[in-house]
Amino acid sequence: EDDAHKKIDKLGGYDKLYRIKLEADYLAHLTLERAKVRYGDPLSEEVAERLKFELHIMKTMGFPGYFLIVQDFICAARELLDVSVGPGRGSAAGSAVAYCLGITQIDPIKYDLLFERFLNPDRISLPDIDIDFDDDGRGRVLNWVTQKYGKEKVAHIITYGTMATKMVIKDVARVQKLPLAESDRLCKLVPDRIPDKKINLQNAIDYVPELKAAEESDDPIMHDTIKYAKMLEGNVRGTGVHACGTIICRDDITDWVPVSTAEDKETGEKMLVTQYEGAVIEDTGLIKMDFLGLKTLSIIKDAVANIKHTKGIDIDIDTIDINDPKTYKLFCDGGTIGTFQFESPGMQKYLRELKPSTFEDLIAMNALYRPGPMDYIPDFIDRKHGRKPIVYDIDIMEKYLKDTYGITVYQEQVMLLSRLLGGFTRGESDTLRKAMGKKIKSKLDELKPKFIKGGQANGHDPEVLEKIWADWEKFASYAFNKSHATCYSWVAYQTAYLKANFPSEYMAAVLSRNLADIKTITQYITECKQGMGINVLGPDVNESQVNFSSNKSGDIRFGMAAIKGVGEAAVRSIIEEREQNGPYKSIYDFVERVNFTVINRKCMESIAFAGGFDSIIDFHRSKFFATDARSANQLPFIEQLMRYGQRVQQERLNAQQSLFGGGTMVDIQPPTTPVAEDWNQLQILNKEREYIGMFLSAHPLDEYKVIIDHMCKLNLGDLSNLEPLNGQEIAMAGVITSVEEKTTKTGRHWGKFTMEDYEGTHEFALFGKDYEQFRPMMYPNYFIFLKGKVQPRPYGDNPELEFKILSMTQLSEVRDTMIKELHVFLTVDDLTPTFIADFAAEVQRSKGNAILRTTIRDREAGTVLGLYSKRYKVELSKELIGYLDRNEIKYTLS
């Protein structure tokens, strides 16, 4: 072995060993050395036997070189490139060799993950290791691989795009010279889904009468468009590059497959692309490797960096405590918004019921929360909490079913039990897993007698064995890959750990990585404010970083790079100056110091609109854009500030460059703040929304929040899924943010408007009489309360659901006329002279039409007094409701 390793060193490292036949020896050497770190020295008999078995299979199947290359670039990613690598995904996590080499981070022996689920000794198949890298680092890893192994030996994989239904209509219509308006109309007639059928043109024609009419049209152009579209649908239209598939070849790639070139979008350089797509590339003898970018790894990496920045703590995310109490409390509370794979409302509900207490509980929930096995979740929960008994058909089955309370959740459990009960070999158990998962009846019929016979030989009742087999056939198609569930549950646990222990640092990372999705950002900000008690503050030149960040108070500060019109170079310049010379003391200090070669007027205006200067000014934002009528200088104040700053900087430079170094600066007077009317709250918020994508410092609906909470049970986001709401009348409220008025080909007017509430936005379209009726309400910045009904569209054999608006009313009118009474609940202890005076003052300031009723309870005397105000009627103003909320006074509306 020493001689072999001397040869390795002489050749320049193990990456050259695919030229000779030493891969297997070197793979074994690396594995056993690193196994001592993973499992301790000496290795237990179980570990040693497992590694020996896996290495033997890898050698006989001819894959040692593959594993050497994979561990090579994964080690480079972690140790050289500072790239986060996932713990594994898919069946590769079942390999103890992969765990020892650092390819995966989950111990397969500890979690009963099976190697033969990955490589079956009875069925020759190529290994498939998918590797997750953080989004930012994936390109660096690919570049490293290309540089190390040679551009001529590394290639990406081609993809062939086919003509989908709408695309083929557009293409044929263009060639047929069908008018564009007609082409668009036909495309819009194609439904997004057809009940119980896949989307294709023939099914769409059968489903939508207008498409059927087009097919049967007397117009030859229209008729032929549909005819040829049906013929061409599904044909190849163009090529692309597979998002993650990569080939690393031992020889020049052109010796194996034809290639073309394409431009690498990340580097701009030419790259090789195979002309065989992924489905057939392995038939040539080449092995595909998937380099995947996982946003969650970027979030984790950013959160760890945030923690280091704010708290000075170094977190090794791969070695965190798997039994952390705060993390399990977060799971038990269902507080998983923003975590990986556990944040859906349904999952939150089940987590609150399950109260997970072990990592195995999380793995099981990850596997069960899918269509099909989801039906077993209530039973799983009841068994955990002792409400239902945990029963095993045969006692020894407890060995593999204990962690899932007697329910078969994973494919690996079926494999292990087939060996334990029926004496199956490793390879046979994997064949069974595949046959059950894909419902291959011929293979199941072949394996069943063997299982029954083997079980009887082991002393088990054949009737019980028949029942077990029947249960497997029923559920095994739903059983999930435990290797994958374990890996991704570990990533989920890491995110939950960070959220539970470092909430603001973690959520700042989550927000930073979701900037392009305003709806998601809004939901996460709501979670920060309402679910976690974390303030999300607007951008600020004295505290903001490039992206969202956590400050010393535990608040989250908006990143300046998220402001529309502010480039990253400008942001970095502002931050660099601040870190070198201290915080900006005033707006004058700011313009005297910043670099105007990267900061222009548009940038300054954007920061001002977004509130980024608020902490260093003693005037309203509106004054930045005003001129001073008292001055001869009629430039907007923000332009005057920039010119002032540029002059100060130039004078400073002139003084420094004077011949004897003793130059003096000319005293330059700063511009005077102009007199201008302040913007109202809605103007401020609309500018915030325009420049940072959302309402942040407040929400236009805040004035009506109590009305909305009382009158509306759903939010606009709920309209994205109408199935559960079919037949229901629904009330919703929001602010109209945009309106479009259009005309049909026949000259009829119709319109659409977008409405926004606290949770999201929705676009409504109105036609015919509905448009005429509700047109007076369709204006931007109108606060609207609407009622509607979810019902089938009135056309088609299987019409889709729609939300039909029945009424629209301004929220101010709802507040003034539809809310009849405010009922306030007090105790005798509340009735201090100060409270009575303050409450009376608030009531007098909020005169309106709603009856004021008060109930006073004396707990000691056990009496209740009901009072009805004849003198005062109130308006449910933001100020009055805010006063009640601040003083924690209960109230109801009716």
C-alpha cells in the first residue's frame, strides 16, 4: 500500500488516478482514515463491516473513481471556496462511505438508512449523488471543477424544450398570419387545469366550447391554426442547458458524445454542452452529477454571518445540539414560518398537535406530510400521545417501527422488515421496495411467496405474514425515502434552531433572500412583527447594511440595496464611509462626506422617499423636493444639498492640495430648509411602497384595522385557492393600488383593479353590468369593503371557479353605518380618576354614530353593572381603538 501511495504522490494526487487502477485502494484508504474521525478509533464491528461491504460493492460495480471525484469537489467547496454544502439528499445519504468522506453529513447507521437503497448489488445501476450548494457558491464550485479537470473534460447537459399548448398556438398562428388579437384570445381560452385530465390541446378543445368552435370554424386560417397546432404540439422547439446536470469525463468529452457550446450566464465564458439530454446521457457510459443551488443554505450561511456580526458568536451549524429545547418548543408551537419545508399552515397545525420531542418525529412528519400518507398523520399523533395503542403484528417488528409508533412510514422500514421477517437479501429487499413503490405486479407476485416461505421458516404465522404483505402493498406506494427525509429534516432543524435561538439574525437572512417576492416578504414581515415581536424598521443611512440586518436592539433593519434606484455601489460607499468615520450627524454632514461619483440625484431621492434620511433630519421628507419661495435659488432642496456637499468636498480637496499644505477652506453656507406642506400619511406610505415595494412604517388600512378584523374572516391571499371556498359568500377589505380600463373588440368597456390587504394582493376583473355598477368605486387609494361569492363560471361543461363580486362599499361608510355598537368591558380597578378623564377625552374626540355601551365588573362583590351612553356616540377611529388596545381594555363590535 505504501508503494501505491508513493505512486499517487508522484502522479500529483488522487485526482489523476482514473488513469490507472488504484481508485479502489485509495478510496478504501481515505474512507478508513476519515471513519476514525466520524466513528472513533478503533471502529466498532458494525461500522467496520458496513464500510467493508460498501467498499466491496463500489469496487465490483466500478465506481471508486466517481466517489473520489465527488468527495474532491465537496471538500474543495467547504475548505477552499467557503461554500456551504448540504447534508445530502436522496438515497446517497444511505452510504456510510459517503458519510465518512464528507459527501453527506447524516450518519446512516444511526438512522437505519440503507446503502442498497443507493447501490443495489443485485441490480447494476449508476450512482446518483445530488449535491446542494448555497446559491452564491454553486458557480464557484463548477468553475473549480472545470479548472481542475479541464474544460475539455467537463460539460453541461442539453435540454430540449417542446411546444406546449399555448406556445404551439402562438407559433402556428404567427405562421398562418392569424391576427395577433385572435391568437391571444385562443391562448387565453386554454385553461390552466382540466379536472382529471392533463393539459393538451385536444383536451382543451373538448373542455372549452370556444376552442371547439375555432376548430370547426369556416375561416380556413382559424381552422388550420388549430389543425396544425394539434399536429405540432409536443415537438421540439428549442434547446437549453440543464440547470444543474454536469458531466465529468476521464477523456475529452468529444471522444464520448457530440457537443455544442453555450455561454455560461454566470461567467460569460463559453462552455461545452452535450447533445444528448439527461434521460439518455448515462446510456453512453457517462455519469451525470447534479450541482444544485439551495436557497436555504444561503439563508443559513447569511444568518450565521449575522450572528457573528451582532453577537460575536461563531456557530458551526453542522454541530448544533440536536436536542435543543428552544428549537423543539418552536416546532411544538407551530412557529415554523420561514423555516425549511415545515412552514405551510397545514404542517403548522399538525406540529401543534404532534408536539414533536425527538428528531425522529420531525423526520416522520417530513415523510408523512404529502398527498396520500397525510391521511395517516392523525393516527400517528394519537399513537404518540397514547390515545391509541401501538400494536405490532409481530413483536420483533418493534425494532424498526418503534420510532414511528408502529406505522410503516419509510421505504427503508419495508426493506429492513423483509429481511428480518422473510430472510430477504439486501438486494432483494431493494427490489421489493422498487416493485411496491412502482406497483410492479409481476415482480410482487414473484416476491410474495418467497417472503411468506421465508417468514414461516423463521417461525412466523403465515396468516400474519399475509396481513403484513397486504398492508405493505396498500401503503408502500406512499412510503417515503427515509434518507431524503432525514437529510432535509436536518436542514429544517438547522433553520428552526437559528430562528428559535437567534430570531432577528435569522429572519434578517430570510428577508434578504426573498426580496424578489413581495408577497412572501410581506408575510415574513408580518411574522416578525406579530408572531415574534420583532420590529422591522425602514432603511436608514446610519444603520442599514446592504441587505436586511439585525441591530443591537434585536430589531431588523431594511437593507439599503432593496431601495429602488439605489445601486449596490452607492450603498457600499455610504456604509464604508460610515464605518471609517462614524455615523452621519445630519443631512449636511452626509452630503459633505459621501462619494458623489457613485451617488447621484436619483439615488438621493430614492433614499429620501424610502425614509432613509429620517434619523438625520429634523424636517419632513416632503421638504427634500420643495423649493424655497423666499430664495432666488429655485432648485429643489435635495439638489441644493448635493451641490453644497460637492462644493464643500472640493474646497476641502483644494485646501489639502495647496502648495504649502496650509490652505484654508472657504466658509460655505448650507442651504436653508424650505417651507413646504407636509405629506399626509397616505402619500408617505405610497412612496414607501413605490421605492421599497411595500408599506413599512405603517399600513394604509391601519385606520380600519378593527373594522377589517371584525367584518372579514379571510384575506385576499385566500383567493389563490378557491376549491375550499366553493359556494361561500365572503367579505374582504383592502386598498385599491391600481386600476385599468379596457375595451373589447366589440367596443364594450370592462376593467380590472388590484387590491391589497395586510397579507397580499389580488386582481379583480369586472365586465358588463358588474363593471357599470362598481366603476364608481374603482379608483387608486380607495379603501374598499367588498362581498362576493365563490361559484362556477357560467360556461363550459366543467366550469372553473370564480370569485364574483356582489357589492363594493367604501370602508369609511362601513365604519360609519354598519358598525352599530362599541361595547367596552371594564373592572372596578380600572376606574382610576386618570383613566376616567382620559377615556372621556378619547370618547369626546371620537364622536360618531356607534352606540357606546360599557360593562363594569366588581370581582370582589360579584356584581356587574351595564351602562348605556345616551350622551355620546362614537366613531371607531384609529385613535380610540389604539387607546383601548394600549390599555389592554377588552371590547367588542356589533
